[in-house]
Amino acid sequence: MNQTDLEKMIKDIMLNIGGNSSPQTQVTPACSSGEFTYENYPLAEKSSDKLRTPTGKSIHEVTLEALLAGNIKDEDVRITPETLEMQAQVAESRGRMRLAANMRRAAEMIAIPDQRILEIYNAMRPYRSTKQELYSIAEELESKYNAKVTAGLVREAADVGEARGRLKN
């Protein structure tokens, strides 16, 4: 077992100490190489050669001149799942496991259209949905968008809503 594997195993154990097994803490890294640490932060300054836009442009190509010339589109100023994974690794290197989990959850949500995220948010409000409707949303998140952690959170919200009597009849 090498040093990286040992560190990952210790991090996993620390995440689950005390029986905390909520979906928020069971996030699997998109890549577990641990290539990025606090030494790479801020990424835009210290690892800019690794940063790309969703359309594949280098971060160095996103300039005011390129924008004014019409070479920059909306998609070019959105974050990528890869960049969020890099940020997650930086957070992990400083022991900030919840922040890393949030970055990874955000990375899986990038595939979900903004309009659908708003619809899901509204469906999760008290008395807006039945438990089955929320479970259907969770299934959609898993099957259509591969958003397993987010799906787990929707299921958890459905269960809590049911327990508290805050679901639609």
C-alpha cells in the first residue's frame, strides 16, 4: 500500500467516524489521484495550464479582447466538473472534507439544466410534492444525469418531509 492509498483510506475513515453515513459524506472523488493540494491554490494563478472551459478553451483564451471579438460564449465562463474536482482535492489537502464533498456534488449537478434545478428546488419545498414524486426526481437524477449524491439528498429530503408531515397528500 502506497502513501496516497493510505492517506485516502484514513480520510474515508475520518469521514465516517461516529456513524455519520448521510449522503453528504459519501461522495466518491471523480479522480482520487490527489494531484492538487493547497500548494496549487489559487488554481487560476498556480495551475492555470490545467484549467479549461466547458468548450475546451484554455483559461488564458478567456480575455476581454476575445469577448469583444465575439470569441467567448456563455459556456466559456462556466466552471467544469474537472475544475471543481481540482478544488475538491485542494480542500481535502487541508482537511476540509465537507467542502470537498460540496465541490463534488456541484460537479455532478453541472449536467443538470438550470431550469430543471429550479423545478426540483420548488418540488422540494414543503407541501409541494408527494414522497413518490420526490423519489421519482431522485431516480431521474441518477439515471439521466448520473447525479447519485444529489439523488440521495432528494430521497433524504423526502424521508424527512414524510417524518415531519410536510409532504403533499
